[in-house]
Amino acid sequence: MLERLLIVGLGSIGTRHARLAREVVPKAQIVALRHRGGSSTAPGIDRCVTSLDDALELRPQAAVIANPASHHLRMALPLAEAGVHLLIEKPISSTIQGVAELLGVCQALRLTLVTGYNLRHLPSLQRFRLLLQEGQVGRVLSVRAEVGQFLPTWRPGVDYRQTVSAKDELGGGVLLELSHEVDYLRWLFGEVEWVSATQCRQSRLEIDVDDTSHLVIGFAQRSGGSPVVAAVNMDCIRHDTTRTCTVIGETGSLRWNAIAGTVEVFEQGGESWTTMFTDHSERDASYLAEWRDFLSCITTGQPPVVSGHDGMAVIRLIEAARRSSETGSVVTVGSPGGRREGVRAIT
């Protein structure tokens, strides 16, 4: 049973994790590491500290890294070296530098390392994947993924200009902030071989990062079929909040709508979409499932649903996309290496 937990960062996602941790480990001492210090009004927090040394003195058994992505490794690596299990909010870091070192420490000390791509725990996405595996629309021919929401509405009551999402130095921009798309597409279709990308800032939002990214992603050759290619559009400027993935198959199309929690099919020769699955779960449900997976892996030593290797693979693709946008060329994505838990291509 987890007795001592550290939450690094008390922004919106850190506060959520603190609240949910209190629900799943009600008797644990939960300490927050935050730069401002003082007492916290965040639900679930027992006390606050202002330095990593103070946090380590409390001997946490597990930690949630929920500070800005550009500072993740600065906190995660010394915690791992102290034998602390880690749940690192997505993305695992803002750059690839140091990620392999962190994974090596966790592997050597047999620590659980979860990357916080909670969308994999959504029942609707899980059903979408299952239907694809079962051949609902036959062989996959093409994929369209789209995600967008107007940045000033992401966090109600908060000045968007002061958020992580708006600042390059903190790991903002849509490629990093909306990297769920890269992770779940790998989960659906396997490892990525190449990417062609365009990043840009098209709006008048007061940010210094990309507000729009267009990616074309090529996946590895599948047995008995041609490689899957996915077109991915990400932005923080659209006013109709959207997160969808449409798979075009030989016998029809399958569409996942994360906002509605639905999976729909349009059969070959059909006249309209038919809803096959609807999920009415509360927003916290996927985070709670992520927490239960984290705690189970700490206890059993089993690999998590979303591993640190998965997190590294996402950053590797993002860096390839950045190079593609800068050079105007198609960029090969290097092999992620190591274990590939949870990544099995649909054939």
C-alpha cells in the first residue's frame, strides 16, 4: 500500500492528480513540491515543500511529475535515483535529451514509470481499437486524426498567456500539448517510420509557440498489407472543440469521437453513420484508471499501459516533425529501442 506520495507542481493537472490520489490512496501522506511554498488549498494535499531536497527527506515511494514539461527530467531523474516510482504527465519531456538516461535508471532499479497519456484508458478509444483489430472495416487504407480547441478556453478562469501551453520555454505549443494524438496512433497502428510536418502560428493569440501543426505520419510495413499513412491536424485556435479519428477501410469507415465518447461506422454502400458504442463516463474516469494501473504496476512489477518507452517514442517523433517543418523534408523517425509495451500494430 502506498503510504507517501509526492506531487511535483500544483497547476491544473497537478491539482487534479492530488485530488484523485486522495481518492485511490485515502490514507497516504500526500506532499506537494511547489515553487511558491506556503500552505495549499488543493484538495488532498497534506503539506507543501519548496525544494527537491526537502521532498526527498520525506522518502516518497511514488511521485507525480506535473510541472512544466521542460522541467520534468530535472525532477524525475533524482527521484528515480532515490528509488521513487514515477507517473510523468505528458509529454515525458520537451526534448529527447536525458530521457534514455531516466529510462535506464528506472529499469535498473525496477521502478514503474508511467507516461500520462490517459486517453488510452478511455472506453471509447479502447472499443475503437478493438473493432479495428476485429476487422470491422477491413484492411485499413487511410487515417485522419483531428484535435483542436481555442486556447483561451482550455483552462477557465486562467489567463492563457501565463499558461505552459503559451510559452516555448515551458514546453508549450500544440505538438507537445496535444501529443496524445501521436501516442494513441502508435497504439493503434504500431511504430512510426517517417513524418512530414508543418508547424506555424496563424492566429493573433499572444503566444510564442505554434498554434497549428499538420503532420503526415507513415507507419511501419504491416504483414499482408501496405503501410498505414495518417494525416493529423492539431491546433489551439478552433472554436468548436474537436478530437476525432476516422479510419477508412476497404469495407467502410470507422470514426472515434472523444468529446462525445462514441464510435461510429459507415458501412460500404450505407447512407449514414451508425453508432456502435457510447461511453458516458465522467472526465475523471480515465485518470482514475491510469492511477489504478500505476498502483497495480508498483505492486506487481508488471509493465504499465503507457510506459516510459512510449513517452520517449512520442518525443522522438515530435523532434522529427520539428526537423521536417524546419527543412521542408520528409524525416525518418529513429527506432525507439528497448521494450515496446502496448504497441501492437493492427494488421
